[in-house]
Amino acid sequence: MAITIEQQVQLSTHTTMGVSATAQYVARIDSVEALAEALAWAKKNKVSVLVLGGGSNVLLPSHYKGLVLLIELKKKGVILENEHSVELQIGAGENWHELVEWTVEKGWLGLENLALIPGSVGAAPIQNIGAYGVEVEEYITKVQYLHTQTMNLCWIEREECDFGYRNSIFKNELKAKAIITEVQFKLPKKAQLRTEYESLRSFLRQQGIHEPSQQQVFKAVIQVRQSRLPDTQKLGSCGSFFKNPVLPSEQVDRLKTHFPDVKTYPMPDGYIKVAAGWLIDKAVGKGFRKGQVGTYDQQALVIVHHGGANGDQVREFASFIQGEVLNMFGISLEAEVHIISANSDDA
Ligand SMILES: Cc1cc2nc3c(=O)[nH]c(=O)nc-3n(C[C@H](O)[C@H](O)[C@H](O)COP(=O)(O)OP(=O)(O)OC[C@H]3O[C@@H](n4cnc5c(N)ncnc54)[C@H](O)[C@@H]3O)c2cc1C
């Protein structure tokens, strides 16, 4: 057997939330062959499988009873380049921010607004990562995955991925059936930079930058993020813990009669996105804390782990927040973070 299966492995350093968590078995996956072998091993030994990239969007249980696959599939190549655009093939185990940095160095446009999002390239399509007015779906052309039931290596085109706000086919029809191995992107060489997002635009204006270069947008995104989000090396978090609820306009109109200053964003389909951070801020506040878990003091949508807690304690805190928001506004918040149970099959 080419893969090594380790036993009783501590995973706290493999996640940005940093809760104490062990796994019964762990395998490092650096090739598609290793992935197929690990899945065959799990099947033979009748154990569940959990896939882990950068661990920045998962909440682990104290002990995971099953096999955790640490995705380390590396590849960074140009498939096609001409004067208009470049097409890239990137391994699922590459670091997302390092990819963005590379494209900015090369002057290939599009990903600069997605700088500093933690995690791996392979996880990016799963929730269609987005920030500062850009979603990754705009630049993905296709995704390669290993189908865990048929064991076929498949390609899925962007149009079939059903991308939506923090959503894709990988969270629905292909949930627990697809392990992403590679993502392909097409980036333009000439395009309008995207600086319309309010906090980015006002930051650039404050800096006296009116016609920013790609480098300046990239740096501005990093600075804005650093001022608003916790440094996960110092404070555990998964970024936004909940999705912003997307509601029918009539419901938002009713909400506004009681809470006229509620922060909302119209969506192209007529629905309205309500800022979950605003709702949580009103319900419990920023910097609110119960034991070792709390809301971040700069942004209530971010749940932070001050150290020493386990996944159950974070989950209880998240449920408490959901209850408070439901009581106050009648709105159910849905977790953006993947909450893993002790022996759930996530692959
Ligand atoms: C401080 C902070 C800020 C953040 N800001 C943003 C933001 O601005 N925008 C945004 O969209 N997200 C943001 N996030 C969330 C997170 O960075 C993204 O969701 C990221 O894509 C997760 O990548 P990961 O490799 O860490 O995934 P993991 O946390 O390892 O996994 C997430 C889920 O994907 C599955 N998975 C991982 N890799 C694969 C694979 N190769 N194949 C199949 N399934 C897989 C896992 O099983 C799990 O269910 C932030 C997180 C943090 C901590």
C-alpha cells in the first residue's frame, strides 16, 4: 500500500477554529492514486471519510470516528495563453491565497478581490467563495473530482456546477460524492477592476487612489480584511459563521417597519440579502462571550474561539445565537461553516 494511515491524530492545528479534535485515522493525499487507495481502504474497513483542505470552514467534533483525508494535491500550470486570457489548471491542495498572489504577480486579472481568503483551491468551488463583490464562479471553467461511489475521475463544466451565493452542486447533488482534485480557471488579461464594493471603494478613496492598479486593489483587499477579520494564528475562527439570509422582499419590508436601519442588499433575482452580522450585533452584540467562545469584537458574524474549547461548545454557542436571532427577528440563520458530526461521511 502506497499510502500511510496514521492513527489517533490531533487535528487542532489543521483547522483555523483550532478546537481540540482528534481523528481515528488520517491519510495525506498527494495523488489521485493515493486518494483512490484511501477510499478503498475506508470502504474495506467500513469507516466514514472526511475530506479536509485548509480546515478554515469546518467545525470538528472532539473525536472523529473515521478516516480524515488531508488533501495535498499540488499542481500549478498554464494550459493555454494568448493576448486576451490565460487558462490555468490548479491542484486541489494548492493554497488559495498563494494562487491569487501568483496571478496578481503575472498581471492576470480577476482573483485580486479574493485575496487572503484562507483555505485550499479544492474547497473554493464548494461554497463558491466570494468577497468584495466577486465570486470565484466567474473565473472557474471546470472542476475535476473523484466520484466516491463510481470511483471515476470526472469533469464538470462551470455551467453544470449550479453556482449560487455560497452554494454549488458540491453542497447538494454531489454532497459526500465528489472529492475535488483539480480546478481550472480562465482569467482575462484586460478587464475592468472591481472596486464597487463599498468598503473597498471607500478604503481606496481614503488612500487617495482613484484609478487603482490590480496590485493596489490586491493590497487594499488585504488591508481591509486584516482590519476586519481575526488573525486565525492568534484567535480561532472560520470567518463568517452563518450565511446572510436571503429573503423575499415582502418579509424584508415587514422587518423594516420594526427595524428601519437593518442592512440589506438587493439580489438580481428580486430577493433581498440581509446582513447576518447586523442581526447578530443587535441580538447579542460584538465581543459577546460565553466561556471560551464569543462573537468577534469587530464583526458579530464571526464566531471566535479564545482557546481551550471543543467543537460541541462552539456548536452550542452558534445554536444560542441562532435562537436569539430567531426570537428577535423571526429569521433562521443557516451555518456557512460545515459542522461535522463524530462519524458523518463527508466524502
Ligand atoms: C478568517 C476567515 C475569513 C474567511 N473569509 C471568507 C470570505 O471572504 N469568503 C468566503 O467565501 N469564505 C471565507 N472564509 C471561509 C473559507 O476560507 C472558505 O470556505 C474556504 O474555501 C475553505 O477552504 P478550506 O480548504 O479551508 O476548506 P475546509 O475547511 O478544509 O473544508 C470545507 C468543506 O469542504 C470540504 N472539502 C475541502 N476540500 C475538499 C475537496 N478537495 N473536495 C471535496 N470536499 C472538500 C470539507 O470536507 C468541508 O466540508 C473565511 C474563513 C476564515 C477563517
